Amino acid sequence: MNIKEKRANKIGIIAGSIMLMSSLTISALLGDIAAVYPNVSRDKIQLILTIPNLIAMFCAFAAGPLTARFAKKNLLLCGMGLGLVGGFIAYFFGSMSLNILYLSSAFIGINQGLNGSLTKVLVPDFLEGQERADMMGYQAASSTAGSVFLTLVAGVLAGIFWKNSYIVFLMFIPAMIIVKRDLKYVPPTKKSEATGEKGKLNGAVFFTAATLFLAFLMLFTYQANVSMYIKSAGLGNVTTAGYANTIFVFAGMVAGFVFGKFRAKLDFKTMQVGIAICALGFLGIKVFGTLLAVFCASLGAGIAQGFIIPSAMIAVSAYAPESVRATGISITYGLLNFGMFLSPMVLNPIANTLVAGDLSSKFMIAGIGLLVLLVVHTALSPVFYKKQEQNKTQSA
């Protein structure tokens, strides 16, 4: 593949990634939607935001097997098209029924699940070695940058009328045009060219997927609790929480852009660095309890996210046989979403048992959990990440 083709494929992957987290535009609308449906409970209103994550989890798991039957490019375009449909449904019919907004969120979740897996699967299809590592970071950074842009524009539009936020979903159209134009068509791979037999996922893939699941079971503590902690601890208001979230987002974006350089020096230890930084940030909240500690935790969580996800995807692409590489990546990404979904259900009861109502204890538990994960992952990495077992056709 020549330089021009590589550049075109990179542009296509980035175009898809920018629309990956379009569901985040819904978060700012919940108050206005609750006003439209005053007799509906808060939990039912929040389903509009959580449904995309639930649907994304299932679609992420399904993405891998689907690539054995359908081309990845076509699946990506299909997911993006359904995301666009979800935006149209909410914009034109959202005021009629809450169930219509649920349906809209389901379509948006399909894009999130398929897009999240496929934009990562496509990277090792076209790139190897250092280029692959760099692009995995750029893919993560572009999805973060896209979410920032879409959320900001949606917020401005919502100031006019809440449904106007869904106008940002029109951005799917130019993104789909770029994907259609630039991304190379790769037919589905059903059998290994080397053996003629269907490949099997190995221990390295499952080890990586389990690490990602546990990491985000702990890391999601930040997104779920930082705003409430700042308010309950008397450290600031909604604006202060906005500053913390801004640090988190931009730290993740910058980490994605520089990931390839760190990966070149640290190899698989890049994931361990991300876990360690996040753990120290979380423990700092419990130990110091200051606003500066919160901002440091925001920085650490963002860097961790920018390092851990690309590291995991590179590990899976390096060790999974080519014929089931898409399945391995989709399982790994699905478990990431599953970890975030389970995080409050697992950590909240533990924290409430220790000190009910003390939100800092949640960060302490998550920090300790990350340190335990760091020790286990460091000890087992040499067992699972054996260079001689990597794909011979792929460079780690």
C-alpha cells in the first residue's frame, strides 16, 4: 500500500472516529427533557443517555462476528447511517413521546458500538509497526476531539431549543462521505490464508480484554462521581466540575496524539503507566481532598484513558490470528463498555459499606483496585505477551 492510500485510509478512520461518541450530546439535554415530561421519574429520563451505552455494548460484541460476513467499511457506514437516523427521529418526533427518544437513543447506540469496534479493527488492516501504534493513538484522540466539538455545538443549539441539539447529527453526512470516498474496501475474512482453518483467540487476547474490563470498572469512577464529589466536598460548583471534565477530556486527547511515541519506548508497559497514573490520581483525592488533587486526578484519568485503550487494541491486533482479529477487538471493546456499565453497581455498595455518603472512599477503592490490577498485570504480562507468539504477519 503506497503513501497516498495509507493517508486516505487514515482520513477515513478519523472521519468515522469523530462521530463515535455523538451520544454525549444528549447529556446536556436531560434537564430540558425532564421539563417536557414532568410526570416521568428521573431514572426514566436518564435512560435516554444510558440506552446508547447499553446498545453499544451488545453491538460491540457483535461487530467481530459480523465482519466474517460483511465488509468492515460497509458495517461502519451502516452504523453511522443508523446514528444519523437516530438524530432525525429525536429532532422531528422527540416531543411526541419519551419512547421515541428511547428509540432514537437505541439507533445512536448502534453507531457507538459498531463504530467503536470497527474504527479500531481497521487500523491493523492497513498499518503495521510504529504507524499502527501512532494511528491507534490518533483514533482515540480524534474520537475525544469529536465529542468535544459535538458537545460544544450541541450546547449552543440547545440554548435555542433542546431538540436543536440533535442537528449536530447532520455531521454524520460529511463524515460518511469521507469514509465512503477514502476508506479502502476490504472483503470479509473467514479463514486464515496460512492454514485454511478458522483461527482461535488465544490467552493474550483474553488477558488483554480482562485487563481493559477491570481498568474501566475502576476508571469510570471518575466520570460517575467527580461532579458530585466537587459539590459535596465544597470545592466548587457546576462550573468547577466543568473545568475538571475539560482537563480530563483534553488530557485524553493529548495522550492519544503522543501515544505512539511512548509506545515506541515502553512497548506493552504503556498500559501499566496509564493504570499507575490513574491510581495515584484517585488516591490523591482521598489523601488530600483538595481541588488541586481533583484536577490532578482529572489529568491522570485522561492520560490513562488515552494510553490504556490504544495499548489494549494493539496487543489484541498483535496476538489475535488475522481471521479472528476483528472478533478479538470487538470483545475487548465490548468488555470496556461492560466495565463502565457495571462500575456503579460494583463500587457503590462497597463504598457505602465502608463510609456511607463519603464519595472520596469511592476514589480510594478504585485507586486501590487499579494498583492491584497493576501488580497482577505486570506479573502476568511476560506470561501472555510472548513475542514469538505474535502474529507473524503483524508487527507489535
